[in-house]
Amino acid sequence: MQHQGPESRSDSRVGLLSEPRRRRILEWIQEEGAARVRDLAQAFQVSEATIRQDLERLDKEGLITREHGGAFLNAAKPQLGTMTLHHQENMDKKAKIGALAASLVQNNETIILDAGTTTTEVALRLVGRKNLTVITNALNIGIVLGSVPGFAVHMPGGQFKAPTLSLSGDKCVEYFRSIFAGKLFLATAGVSLETGLTYPSFADLELKEAMIRAASHVYLVADSSKINKSSFTRLGSLEVVQTFITDDGITDADAKAFESRGIDLLIAE
């Protein structure tokens, strides 16, 4: 996969109106747990004063807490106490996707599980397998599967991200560059024929690229609400995905469009 710089990975940020910009700033903080004013100003190509105003508005709405030089997510501490991921919407659809994805995993396989609510649903349904080797950057998945007799669970080092209960950073990327697995179950914030796979921030793009390179088959697991949705930064085109597992909320037109791109589409009902 060709490496892309920040400019080619992101969709248009120049001239974003204040409300769409604040929404994407919130998505960034929900992904990372915190953000610095200078980083947001550079990413969104606006002044630091503008970012401070955005953060002040989000703070007043009770969504974040401002601090000197940045802001952090309010929900992080309660999440850690219960090991709950931030995004809990569409869980019935995610559970069905998780069950279908897990059914594709055989005993004695080596797989990679990305961090996320849908991949967690995959993990929860693997406990009946035997002799699996699971590689994951998700702390909650590591705990769930690490207690299963006969499972070998491997995790990288790196920086801990509270909202996603995951590890990230350069050490994590290097770890995944040195391994190989048969299957990767990949999460995404948005999937579109035009923009490909998109995510709320820059932080995990290299990590996800390394995961994709480490696997012989990439399964994208995403509920239908993420179809035709674009987030802040672009990982790449859909060519990196061999199989897309989603729910029956996908339209016939979208299903045909994905299949026309050579993607094997599996629908959980």
C-alpha cells in the first residue's frame, strides 16, 4: 500500500463551517481522549483562537472539559472503571456482524482484531474456538480472550487511549510490521466508495496500515450507519479490503456498488 501524507489522507478541511468543524473536533477527542489546541489548529487549518472558541462551545455543551492548551473527553474515567467503549450505538447490528465474522474463524488460526465496538463483538463470540492465536491492540479484547484456555493472546506496547481502550503509537506500529496473520478484522469510522476508509484523527492511520500489511485477508466489519459516511482522515481506497461484513440496513444500490468493486459482501441478518 502506498504511503500517504496527511494532506492526501484528509478530506477537505479548508473552509469548514464552525458546526461541522466542531463536530469533527468532538469526534477527534472521542477517539483520542484529548487534544491540544495547536494540533487541532494545524489539522483544521484555522487559528488557535478559533479552536479555543470551538472548545469553549463544546465545553459549555458538557461534551468535553477544557484545560490549558487543549481539552479532554468527560466520559473517559467512567469508561475505564467499567471497561466500556465510547460508541455504543447500533449494538444490535454490531452483535449480528460480530457473530457472522466470528463464524469465519476456525480453530488453530492466527488472527488480528482491531480495537472497536464491532470487533469486540467478534471477540466475544470466539470463546468457543480452540487454540486460537489472537493479536490485538485492544485492552478489553485482550482481557476477554486472554482468559480462554488454549488461546494465545499477544499485545503490542504503545500509548494507551482511554476512549477506545486501545494501544497506539510508534511502538505499536513497529510491532504489527513484524508479524503475520491469516485474517484481520478491521474497524472503521466511515466507509465510502468515494473516500474509502476514514477515521476521526491521524493517530492510528499508520497502525491500521501495518495491520493490513500483516494479514493475508482483510475483513472490514462496520454497521450500515457508517456506509457513505466520511470522517476526518482517509486511510486509503477500498482496495485494501477483501471482504466487507455489514448488516441488512445496507441498500441494494450500495450492496451492488461495493460488489462491483470486487469486494465480497457478507450481510448479517
